Amino acid sequence: MLKLDGIEVVYGGAVLVLRGLSIEVPEGRIVALLGANGAGKSTTLKSVSGLLASEGGKVTRGSIRFDGKEIAGCAPEELVSRGIFHVMEGRRVFEDLSVEENLACGGYRRTDRSGMRADLEMVYDFFPRLRERRRQQAGYLSGGEQQMLAIGRGLMAAPRLMLLDEPSLGIAPLLVQEIFRLIERINRERGTTILLVEQNANIALGIAHHAFLMEGGRAVLDGPAESLRSSDEVRQFYLGFSDHGGKKNYREMKAEIRRTHGGEVNDGIA
Amino acid sequence: MDFTFLLQLLINGLVVGSIYALVATGFVIIHKSTGALNLAQGEFLMVGAYVCLYAMTTFRLPFAAAFPLTLAFTALLGVLIERVVLRPLLGSPVISVIMVTLGLAGLLRSGLQFFFGTDTRAFPELFPSAPVMLGVVPVSQGYIWSVAGVTVLLTALGLFFRYSRAGLALRATASNQQTALSMGISVKRMFALSWCIAAVVSAIGGVLLGAIRGGIDMSLGHMGLKVLPVVILGGLDSVPGAIVGGLFIGVVENLTGGYLDPLLGGGVKEVVPYIVLVLILMVRPSGLFGRKKVDRV
Ligand SMILES: Nc1ncnc2c1ncn2[C@@H]1O[C@H](COP(=O)(O)OP(=O)(O)OP(=O)(O)O)[C@@H](O)[C@H]1O
Ligand SMILES: [Mg+2]
């Protein structure tokens, strides 16, 4: 469904952030994008959703294909219309708007009013707390409720591909569990394809089908989520507990995964 | 003290104030959604008055045709100005945007002067001249129509912002541009729309002012100067603030003009709004209705 092929992204005409990133997201799947701070995960999502331009970024090389069509450089409103919705990092709700108005904004590009009404009910069923606070100003919601609202707004867009940037950011562990179960449900019940960026590798790998590990602006490793999850080294590597140098450690780990899972792991940089 | 005189001053104040409120509302809409401070807001008012006058006198159109034409013209002008003048400045410092709107004000004003000259031009009579009695006070029908017009317009604007899809998108853009973009809202279009609304609203103020004054000249632009005290008083990004501020300044101005000017000599009327402004800002630095920013982490 979505295929990024060797893309490079530059901010402000000078800072090269993505350096030949290639990832693929098959229809109907949950794909996790993992990596340390500054690896370029959010930038990757922004280059897919077209939000890069408003931050002075640009895709300077490679291709981004959605349903086989090139979308690099498309305006965000067009991409939303085509079915890509980006739930940005840091639960950015419209603070001065009510909860329900925020949700209505999520459906801004839709034209099927009856579908929107049904989806509003569905969002409220997913998040009963939002229903209770529907008339309340969104700025006064708790952090967790704001995250629910941000995801609910994404649901209101009824996208085919949802880009989720760190839905667990600043949220209590119990609620994180709840939110991830919901993401899984959204994928299963609505068939929404999901590209998920997450710091919490463990929980992300718990719901993802496939995962990519990013480092320095490219994917250095990818494989089925289970195989990455069952490898302690992945988590060690990812969380940076190891005292080896990054590259060496990652090569060791790849070898380790190959040994245990037999060649399922692809190398992004070959 | 003559009670009728007081009432007369109050009514005059409310009428002029309601037009201040319109112009200030335009200013606030632009500032809220685009962050720009538009110092050419008063010139939009002049353009409205002159275009309507021109359509009625030179083209001999009836008001019912001239008015929509004026609206269409100013709507287009607003969009054009956003597109050609403001859009290239996206991301520039606020001060450069202010300077540019100041230049724009000068440009519009000299354009009007060039086309229409500096003489006072009679505005066709839109309302019957016989006053009606409001209790003991005779009030000209133009005043009543004007206040009714402003009320209807502001109510319509309020409903538009609250319930329409475009109104929601405008408020979302005002709240957070990047997030609005991520919803698929075209922020550029919203900017154009705010300039369009601001221009049209002020132009309507200009037409009303022309009609109640009976004549227009370059001094109409003075209305624009009042916009600053009004919006600073009301809070830069509050539409209710702009309305209350407009009415308030209108009334204060007329009361001081009626009672103090004869005692202290002319000119007090011009100064008092600023004195009131300073006093209020000392108590409420962000204006009467200044945005209570949601503060949480
Ligand atoms: N608008 C911008 N202008 C310039 N540089 C930027 C911009 N946005 C991000 N960067 C840089 O790009 C790099 C990658 O940023 P990005 O936000 O994509 O990282 P991330 O993987 O999402 O990190 P985190 O886990 O901390 O969210 C960082 O070094 C950052 O400083
Ligand atoms: Mg990030």
C-alpha cells in the first residue's frame, strides 16, 4: 500500500535527516517504526503525510508511493482526501475548540454526513470518556484524554492509512495498554492500515505485524514483529543498554536473529 | 442635566461604536487566524463606501444592486491582497507584516484619492430622512437601520463561525496551524477567507457610515485609526471584545464630545479613548476579553 524507496529528506535546505530510507507498509497491517530519539521517525511520517513542507523540509531524493502513485510533495489536504491521516506527536488538540468540534475537524475532508455521524458514535464507543466531555473545551482534558481525542480525530477521518506518532507519549502505563489495545482493534475491526512510531518497543512489537528499526535516517533492520520481539538483543540495542558501539552491536544482533529465526530478517542497508 | 441630550449622545455613540465594532471585528478575524496585524482595516471601510457610491452614482444602479456588487468587489479585493501581498510574507517577522499593511493602507488611500478626489461626495439617500421618536428622543431612521444591520451581520458571523464547516476550519486554523494542516484543512485558503471576510465586513461598515453621514470624504479613514484602541481594549483576538470595545469607545467618545469639549475646548473627544485605554490596560494588560490561554502541561 505504502512504499518508501530510498528517500532523502532535508530540512531548511541544509540538514540531511533521512538518508536513503526504504520501508514498506502492506495493506491491512500494523507496521512499527522504532528507533532512538532523532533517528528520523517523525520526519518519515511527515514526509508521507505532506506536513514536511510547512516545517521547511523537503524530500530531495527517492520515491514515496501510495497505491502505486507517487505522493512525495503532495499537499496535506490532498493526501487526507486520498485516505492518509497523520496523528502527530504530542497530542495536539485544538485547545479552544470543544471535544466534539475537534472530532468534527478530523472529518473535515469527508462528504458522507451519515458515515461521519456513525463514526462519531463509534469514537464515543471506543472512548466513553470523550462522550462524557463532548462539550468541554479540549484544552482542559487530561493528557491521556487528549491523546484519545487525537486518535479519535484520526478515526473520524476514516483513513485507509493511519500514521500514529508516539501515542504513548507521557501517558500512564495502564492507559498505554488500553490505547494499544484500541489501535489493534481499529486495525482489526476497520481494516485500517497503521504505520506506528513508538518509543516503547516492547508494546509496539506486541501489536505490530512487522517492524523497522531506524538509525541515522535509514532503516537498518526489519522483520516480523514476533521475531524482533523475542530477541532480547533487539530491545537491548534499541534501548541502548548495551555498551558496544551501535553498528557492531546491530550486526551481532542481526546474526543472532538469523541464527534463531532463519533468514527472515532483511537488512535495510545491505 | 438634560436627559434627552444624554440619550442623544448615547445613541450617537452606539451607532458610531457599532461601526467601530464591525471594523474591529475584521481586524480581529485576520489577527486570530493569520497572526497578521492589519493596519489597512480602515481603508477597507473607505473602499466599501466609495465603491458603493460609485456604483450608485456613476453606474446609476439601485442600492439593491450596488450593495451586492460592493460586497463582491471587496471580497475579491481581500482575497487578492492576501494572495499577492501577504502570502509571500508567510513566516516573516510580525513587524514586516505590519509595515506592509501600513504601506497597503497608504496605497489604497491614494488610489481612492486618485479616482475620487478629495472633495466630499454626497451619498445617495438610502433611508427616509424623517426621524422616528424613540420615547422622547428623535432618532434618524438611518441610525436604526445601521444598528440593525450591524446586529444582523455580527449575529450571522457568529453563527458562521460556530456552526459552518468553513467557520470551524477557520477556528481550527486560529487554534493551531500545523494541526489544522494535518486535518486536511487548507490553511492558505483559510488565510484568504479571513482577509475576504475582514474586507467585506469593513466595507459594509463603510456603506452604513456613508449612508448615515450623507456624504463621504477622505476623513472616513479616521475610523480606521480608532480600530487600534478598540481592539487593544477588547483583546486582540476576541470578537466579543471587538464588539464591546467598539461600542464602549463610541459611547465614551460621544459623551466626552458632548460634555467636555464645550468646557475644555475641542479635541478632548479625540484624546479620551486613548486615556481610557491606558487606564484599562493598567488593570487588565491583555484587554477586556484578552485570550485566556489554556495553560496546562
Ligand atoms: N523542522 C525541523 N528543522 C530542522 N531540523 C529538524 C526539524 N524537525 C526535525 N529535525 C531534525 O531531524 C532529526 C530527526 O527528527 P525527528 O523528529 O524525525 O526524530 P524522531 O525519530 O521522531 O525523534 P523522537 O523520538 O525524539 O521523536 C533530528 O535531528 C531533528 O533535530
Ligand atoms: Mg518523533
